[in-house]
Amino acid sequence: MTNSDLISIITPFKNSSQFLNDCLKSIINQSYKKWELIIIDDYSIDDSFHKVYSISQNEKRIKLYKNEGEQGIINCLRLGLTKCSGNYITRMDSDDIMHKNKLKELYNLLKIKGKGYISTSKVEYFSKKGVGDGYRKYENWLNKMMEDNDNFNQIFKECVIPSPNWLLHKDDLIACGAFDSNIYPEDYDLVFRLYKNKIKTIASENVLHLWRDYPMRTSRNHSNYADNSFIDLKLKYFVELSYDINKTLVIWGAGRRGKLVAKKLCAYKIDFVWVCNNPNKIDQVIYNKQLKNVEHLNQLNNYQTIITVANDKSQLLINNFFKSKGLIKMKDYYFFC
């Protein structure tokens, strides 16, 4: 086996004993055989380490390590990357399942395009107790982007590439800062850095990753994955990559997200105009800003808008409104939810 076609899979785990058999079985049974699994125990207190150790005795492609630094997924990913021998890198969550052709399809897609691309695919959530409406909506949104190859055009709405469902040339990963950043959510931060470095997406329309949902899932419970962190991250990269100081900045929406964005912009000391179409909020003063009717936009000649309205029908109307004015998404207006 040469490193040129070897896929290195990095998998941190913590107290995931009940799911590890399914996860590891799905990796071992991959139709693409040129892989190594770099799997890192993040201070588990159940029998997860011993379970992986036992399986690894019969599968030499599984390489087991312990996180001996600060607890957390970022340190595990950093350690994992130092142990990778492959030219291609991917992540895998210890509670999920790979479709048997996942590595093969992602590799073939990336092989066609070469460097400068990240390959990904459709996903499917599963749960013994049934998948909630929010997760199913996210799944449908992700999968529609895979069909349209529209991922980075929606990057300010939500993480547009699932953290355990991508493949990337090692050189591209390192060029984008790999796991050097301390910012959470770490997967969303990496996607923004891929976007910053003009990495393009190529997606399979097949479901190649099965995403387990359960009550103790990290994204449900850890403070690093709270909505507040997402807003911080979005605004950081908006200011860095998209904000045009020569345009008037507008916030559209005065709900919880709108207020949070307004508060953060005040902290950045960035001036803005605040509009909404809720008659009960128009003319209110919040954070020393008076909310104005959306018709106020007709008085502005050169502006950028952050939209914090989450309702799908309202978003469609807002999108049509801006299109009618000849404005361009991801240049003149940005959906933040």
C-alpha cells in the first residue's frame, strides 16, 4: 500500500462503548480497503478503550491512541493528524455508521477533481426513538445542497459540510489550518476556513453517512455547540470575509437571533440600520437603535443585509425582494439562519 492512495480516518471517542461495534464494523467492511483508522480515546471512563483495543488486535489498520493533553475533540484531532500516513484525510464520529461504499465514492470524486476540492455526500439521521423535526429539516437542507452543489452559498445559515462526512487532500487540509484553531464549533470553523481558501465542493447524491441521533449526542448538550457560539462564528467570518465598510450594514429581523446579532455588532463597534416587518416592534429602541419598517430600505442606495428571519416562507419573500432590486446573495445579502 502506498501513501498516495491511503485514506486516514481520524475518530475521537469518549464514552461511546455502546456504539463502537457498529461504527468500527462499518469501517472494516468498507469496499475501499486502503485506509487506516487513527482512533483517539478522550479520557473515557467506560469500557470504550478496551473495546477498541480488542477489535484492533485483529485489524492492524486500526491504530489506537490516548489523548494525554487537554480534554476535548480539538486536541484529539490534532493528535490524530500527527499520526496520519495517508494523502487523504477524513473524520468519523464514533457513534455513526458509514455506508459500505462511502470511502470509495468520496475517494473517486476527489481523484477526478484533484486538489482544491472537498468531497462529501448526502446524509441520513437515524435514531431508535425517531428523528426530531429539527434534525430531519437539517438533513433535508444538507441533501438539497448536495444536489445543487450550493454548499458555500449558504455557509452563513448553518454548517454546510457535515463534520464526519468529507474527504480532503492532506495538503489542502493543512493549507487551511487543519485543526490548529481553538474556535468551536470546530467543524463549522474549519468549513469557513475552507471557504476562505476557495476550496470547492463536489458531492455524491447518494447517502453515504448514517448520522446517529440520541439524547446524549455532543451537539445536543455541549456548550461549545450552543447557538450563541454559532452567531459568534458567523459574525467573525462575515466581518473578515464579506463585510464591505463602504456599504450601510442592515439587520433584517428583531427576534432572538436578530437581537443577538445586533448586540454582537455593537460590541464590534460596527454601525448598522435595523429593520423588521413586525408592527409591534417597529419604532422600538433596542441597544440604542430604533427599529424601522423594511420600507426604510427604499431610502438606502448602497447596503448589505444580514437576515435573521428563520421562517422559510418569509425567507423566500425576502429573497425575492432583494432579487427584484437586482441584489446578489452572498454579496449584498446574507441569510444567518
